[in-house]
Amino acid sequence: MTIVSIHQPGYIPWLGFFKKIEYSDVFVFLDDVQYVKNGYQNRNKIKTEKGEMWLTIPTTRKFKTILKDIKIDNTSRWKEKHSKSIVQNYSKAKFFNKYWEDMSIFYQKDYEYLIDFNMEIILFLMKKFEIKTKILFSSELEISTEGSERILDICKLLNAEKYLSGILGKAYLNEDDFIKNNIKVEYQNFQHPKYSQCYPPFVTHMGAIDLLFNEGVKSEEILKKSSNF
């Protein structure tokens, strides 16, 4: 059974995002939809001694700009601030030194587009989590429909037999259309695993680097044993 899932590429996505990719045969990065400022496309959370902290990438958003065309506002020192925050809050994590040297390179390079920076981190984490799912970008598929019809058309193009949607899909997906095309719709209800964190109590829904820095090579196993439902 060919399973397809679709999602926008965000900044240091949470574990549920990577579980969705791992579960799928084909994962489509939705890069040609309208950008939503201060969603998860340009920000996410890390764990701190006091709970959680938002890291936000500043952008030079123009009205109705699609995600792949969003540019980073590099007039601020956001890369230095983000890397400093990560070091300060994860330097005591057991596996921080094992991974930060490679990851810190992303914060030393210059990126014009938000999606390029996001994808560097996503692909880095996919590699560390041993996720080998085939990935595509929606802008490559040349599908012009919108909403539920757009999702269905992507699934049809990729010969999907099952579509894994986020829980918010219940509000806009026309399931009858999927049924007519012999595509089963499932809704992800990710069961967040518990693992070692530097500072108790345990907090869920952090950026996935939280798992990697704390559990290292065990991260792959922890993610694989977690459930989407």
C-alpha cells in the first residue's frame, strides 16, 4: 500500500512531523502555499531550565507570498542568537557535542530563502533518524487546485492508496472524494514518546533536536517505536 503524506517544511520541526515522514512511502513538502507568519514555518520551541523557549527566524514577508519565495531578514543577528540559545540550553545534554559541530555549520552559512535553511535542518535530522522516505516538493508537481482538491490531486498523481493527514485535516478534507478514488484517509494522532531531558519535568512538542541531543543514536529507535495513532 502506497502511503502519502504532505506538510509544509518548518523550522526544526517536532517529532510528530518526522514520524509522519517515517510512516510514509512518499512525503511531499508543501512549498507553494501562502506563507503564514509566526506559524511553525519560521519558528519552533527548545527546552530550557525554565520550560520552553521560542526561536523565531525573522522574514521579509510580502502580502500573499508563497512559502518557497519567503526571504529571511538577515539584517538582525538571529543566527547568532539562535545558536547561542541552543548551546546554552543543550550543552549539558549527553549527546550535544556529538551532533552540534555538524549542525552549527547551518548557523554559520548565509541563506536568502527560509525554505533552504529549513530543509538543511530537516534533511540533517532525517539522516540522523535514519528516515529514507522518498521526498518531493509540491511546486515540482504543477498542481493548481486548492484545499482538499489539491491534496487529492497530489495523492492521485502519486498513486496513493492511503493519505496520512494532520488532525486539522478533519476540518477541510472532503473524505467522500478520497473514497471515490479508492484512497483511504487516516488522521495522525501522534503519541509523543517520553525520553531523557536535561531539566525536569518532561515537556513534549519541542523541536526534534531535543530528542537527538538527549538520546543520540537511541533517537531512531525511540521515534520508530512511537505511534501515529
